[in-house]
Amino acid sequence: MSKIVISEFLTLDGVMQAPGSDVEDPSGGFDKGGWQLGYPDHSGGSFVLDAFARAEGLLLGRRTYDIFAGYWPNVPADDVVGKDMNAFKKYVVSTTLSEPLGWANSSLINGDVPAAVNELRRRPGKDILVIGSGELAQTLIANDLVDEYRLMIYPYILGKGKKLFRDGTAGPTLKLAESKEAGGVLLLTYVPAG
């Protein structure tokens, strides 16, 4: 059985918006994009690569797909992260895109998202990672479709921005499965407690 794993960079106040670039997602007037890149990487990279080693695919919302599809196919062939990102199966949730999608190994989910994600979970295989994809994450959390959360929490308080756990979104009670600290960044793995 495949697991759905949310893997996110977060600030201490829970912001997940635009960690990688100031142009990644400026929606809502967000002007703090690229916040994750300013912090030295001590072993967060190995936390990400470990998640990649246990995964076979990505489950992405349309906005994150557009950002990734515009970037990852253009990195050098020997880029460690790019190799995985480009090889993964990509399941893209969107009501506005149509097939064929331009990034290799991409397929569209545009119907009943919870049913489609449950079907992915029933298949034998490795993990399916949700990266970014804040709106999709809300749907997965609300429908108890997340099997694991791998969170990299940076010592920033931004005071604004889209959050992974938003007001009014109730999810399952979580249990800490693993915790590490790397140069001030908390690397936390949670699983549903029930």
C-alpha cells in the first residue's frame, strides 16, 4: 500500500507559502518569498533525499505543478534533486488543466479527488509525496487522507502567508514518530495517532 506523505518547509508560525523564491507565490500580497533559501542547510537536504528514496511519485496541486514543471525539467541532468523530481510519477489535481501535461510522467486527476487519492493509496508501492500544494493539502487533511507528515520547521516568524494547518481546518490527532534537529531546523515526522 502506498502512503500519502505531506512534506513541507514551514516557519515557526506555520507558513508554507513560497519557501523557494520571491516569485514562487506572491498571492495575497505575500512579499517574503524565498525565506527557506536564506538558512544554511545542515542536514535538511538529507531529510528531503531520504523522503525521495522512499517515494515513487508526487501528488501536486495545479499551481505547484506549474512552478515545478517550469523549473525541474530545465536543471542539469546530474542535479541530485532534479533526477528524482523528473523521474517521479506526477499526479496533478486540477479542474483547469487538460491532458497531455507537458512534464514527463504526469497524469491528471480532475474528478473526485478523495476517491482518486484513496485509489492511489490502495495500490502497492512506495510513498507519494505532497510538496507545496497548499489547497490540495487542505482537501487531504479534511478527508483524513494523509498517512504521514514530514515537516522541516525553520526558526522564522513571518506573521503572514498561507499555512499548512489553517484556521477552521480540523485534522486527526498526530503522534510524533521521529524528531531531529539540524542547525536550528527541526525535522519532524508525524503520523495519525488513531
